[in-house]
Amino acid sequence: MLRVVGAEGTSEYAAAVALGDMIADALPQVRDNPQHQVVVVANAKCHGQRTRDIDVLLLARFAPGVSVRRTLPFTGPLGRAGPPSRIEVRSLALVIEVKDHRPQDVRFVGTRVEVYYADGWKDASEQNDKQVHAVRRYLAYHRLPAPYLTGLLWLRNVPDAALPPRPHSLLGTPLSWELLVNVVAQLAPPVEAEGTWLLEADDASRGWSSLLQIGELFTKVLQPTRLDRLRMERATQRGADIDALVPTLGQRLLILRGRGGTGKTMRLIQVAHRLSTDQGARVLILTYNRALVADVRRLLTILGIPDDITGGTIRIQTVHSFLYALLTALGVTAVPDESFLDRYEELKDEALALLGEGALTRADLDSLLSRDQDTFDWEYVLVDEGQDWPANERDLLFQLYPFSRVAVADGIDQLVRSAAPINWRQHLASHQAQVVALRCSLRMKAGLARFATAMARNLGLLADEWEPNEELPGGYVLVVDGPYLRDRSLHERLLQQNADDRNQPVDMLFCVPPDMVITGRDGEARSTPAAVFEQWGYPTWDGASDRVRDGYPTDVAQLRIVQYESCRGLEGWIVVNFALDRFYVAKRAQGAAAPAEPGMLTGDASAADRYAARWLMIPLTRAMDTLVIQLDQGASPVRSALEAAAAECGDYVEWIITR
């Protein structure tokens, strides 16, 4: 059976159809015979990977008897060149990058390929290499055994005779089934068996099931929920506020200041989308939160934002991974460097010293930008949660990119990585930066915004106040005094409420403290709620697991779970905060051990209280409609604040006891 799947009307789909027709013309028996399985996927997605888009993925397993003439020389694994004159093909796994450029817009550097776009030459071979690695990582993420993957670059408008001498991974035109197999054989030499060369990308003992599982994985469509569609509308909307923000970039540093829930991250996405679609710009969004990286990647996938080397793309990644790549490229650290995180501050300061002393020059940085375009060639850089950046990270960023090409989301008082907020305008004149104040809650319904203000005030954060958005009336708070996971009826009540509001389970968000994360015998961390939910029969996306956190939910039935430390920037229609009082205790202890705030004495109890309270306001502002707060302890500052806030907002606060 031969199937071609993918989004019709694209150049990638046209290439996939041409590839399928070529195979069917050479092997008519493949088209309808279930003994042969061939799937050609156009625009395959490696959901959650940094390189997400695969132009064409070909997966094939043939019954015995499919062979071609050997027309290209190759050496087998034992160094034997053959005399067998035929290659029998049992299975193939090809990752194909497709380029339709004219011959004059293609140049060869050895056997590698660069193609010309409006903003210059791009390394297409490097892109194909990254696609192969992305497919391999994606299969590992889903715990599927990876076949031997062969990367190919198909230049559909370049004559085969114009390609460099083989062997290499390049295909031109015309392309035949025989030539394709011979090129693959040169790159992945077959084994000699029974007088023929046997080409096999997958273990035959796995049978059809392994290949079919992989095919199903890459043909799965990411289904948007109602809230996804709402976020898509918000990300792509055109209004006066975004119209006013976009022209600032390129002229001044743009700073968006607001408290949690006022739309800082979404405005960054809106600005990035406008720059990408209107200007064809390459935009990088940096954050330190891996769970937020996964969440935004999911949104970008649904929006159809490409991630290839052509213009008009948006990438989000953690600042740690970006700076690791930068420090490695500058020669400050090695690859791999297991001590990187331990020496992180030292390495950043060392890089700044080299730049300050002239050991690294502007020419070195420009060379870096041109040498690794996929990593560093960005026209705009947008920084999320910029108030938490150390000064040396800010200074490194401004060494690499002009400050006028940077936008910063500044969350007031939402400090996690540092004791005091950074001043992004420290070395700039007043006219070189524009600050936009965001006061109105865009995430929380009006009642939740009032409740958040009441909680902040009763936790001692007197300056924290959210302006309710009266266009979003409503909001509901449920305090669960006692266990949540003991009786599934409460959980099912919330699931039903979520469904009644026309949402999917993935639109909910569950936040857990560190002591609700356990490490199993296999060494993998997972949250207690995930274990219980799955026992109850509910699929989960457990962000407490390192393996899971780098991806994102691909099934609308999955329940999203993250640790409190990873919830910033995320949102849910219903948000359940497990053991919020225990989380407060843990953060208060952390705050007491931290360096004193500027102007405060070491060991100041009120500073530790403020530190814990600021942390609490992050999960308390994640909900859009319903906020659930579960308590595990008796008397505590959190309980006292909740009782006071419930008294103020009693019309929409329910308190139930489950002990």
C-alpha cells in the first residue's frame, strides 16, 4: 500500500506526490498490495522539537523481491565493494529537504548546499542535518525505536549532471527510483546476503508494526481546542495597540511592564507574528521557562509558523540553551560541558571580559552570526520575564544585537532568579527606550482579578493590584480544604464543568509543589497527580518529567501538569493549585536563605514572607475562569489570606472541606 499524506497545495506536498508517483511507476505492485507499506508524509511535524518541520518523510518496508541494479560504487560494512550487481530493498527511512530554487540560486561548498533568499545565502544542508536529528529525538521522546535515518536534499530544479561528484546526499532532476536507492546505498552501505546487497533501515524482526507506529506518529494532526482558537485569534489580531508597538522596534528598546495576567507574553507573540508575517523577519523569543517554551511552540505549530531557514519565522527557546550555544561558539566553554550550569555565571562574565578587552571583536561576532545563521541570525529578539534576567545576560544580548531590535516583557515583582529587578535602560538615554504600562487583566475574568488583588494585599504585597477587565465578567474560586486526590468525584466535577464550557481536558492546568514530584525506579521523575490521574484512566502531559517537558501536548484529552516553578506564562480555563500552603512554606524557607534585598537586613523575616508571597501570585494568576486552591495544612499565612480574600469576594468563592 502506498499513501501520500499532508497539507495539499504546498510545494512539499507536490514533491511528496511526485516521489510517490515515481515509486509507483517503478513498482506498480506497491500501490495497492498490503505486503508492501510505503507512506510519504509532506510537512511532517516533530512536535515539540526545536526543528519542527520536515519537508518530506518517506517510510517504506517492502516484501522480499524488490531490487534495483547497482549503478553507483559503494563499499560494504566489511570493506567489500561487491561483485553483487543488484540491491534488494527491504526498508527505507528518508528525511528529505526539498528546494525548488533555480540553478543560479544554488551554490555548492564541497558537497554541501547553500540556497539564495532575499536576505542572503542559507545553508540548506545544515537544515537537513538538523531535521534528521529532530526526527531521531522525536522518536526517542515517544519511546519508539528509530530506524536508520538517511537525510537527503532534493534540488528539484537543478540538473543531476550539475551536482558535485558523488557520494553525497544531494538529488537533482531527473530523479528515478533506481538512482534514489543507489544514493541511499552510498550513504548507508547495505550488507551482502545471498548474492545480493540488502538495504534495510529497520530491524526486520519488528515486522510491520514498528514502521506503522512511526507513520501514524508523523501523520497525526494537532487538533486545536476552543481556547487554542481563542489564542490564535489573539496572536494574529490587528489593533491599535499592536500597531503602535511594532514601529518602535528598530528605533528604541521596547519594554512592556505589567503584572501577571496582563498579557505581556501574548503581546510579545503578537509583535513577533506581525514582524514575521508583515516583514518576513526572523524573530527569536527567549525565556528561561521550558514549560512555556513547549506551550508557545504548540501555538506556533497550530498557527502554521514555519521554522526553516527561509525568512519569516518565529523561534522560542530557553535563554540557557541560547547562551550555551553562544558561549560554545565563542570558545568560552566546550561541547559537551557537564559543568556548564555550575560555571554558568563565571562563563558569562568571562565572555563579557573577552569582549571588553578586545580579545573578541565585533568582527568575531559578525562572523559568528553568518557562520551559524540558524542559531544566531535573528533580526529581532523578544525577551520574556525580563525583570528576572541577570545584568550579564542583558549585556551579552546587547553585544550580539542592537538594543533597538529588542523587546522586553517586564513582570512587576515577579522575581524568581534574582533578588532585585534588572534595569534594562541602565546604559541608555531616556529617548532610546519606550516603556508601555499594562494594567488591565487580559487573562483573568474580572472576579479573579479582584480576588488576586485581595490575596496580594492580605499576603502583604500592598502595591500589587490588577485592574479588572469588565468586558470579561465572572470568575469562580474553589478552595479545597483537604485532599484532592482521595475522591475522584471532585475531579470529575471540574472536568464536567470544563466540558460544559466547551473546553477540552488539555485546556485545564494543574500545578504541583516540588514535594509532589517523585522519581521512579526507571530514574524518570513524575508528579503524584499524573500517577493518580492515569490510574483513574485520564491521559496526562506531565511537565514534571524532563523527557515530557521539552515537548507539548498532542492530544486534547491530556491533562497538563507542571511544577509551580514552571507555571509562569502559562494559563488554563480551570487551574488547580495543589498544596499551595506547602509551596508557600518551601518558598519562604528559600527566601530566608537567599541574599538580602537591597536596603534590607540579612535574615529579615518580612523579606522571606514577601519572597514567598510574590511566588504565590504567579500560580494565583494563571486561571481564566476558575481557580482551585487546595490546602494541606492547618493554620498558615496562606489560609489566613484566603479566609480574608474569601470574605471580600464571597459571592464567587466556595470553600469545601474534604478531610
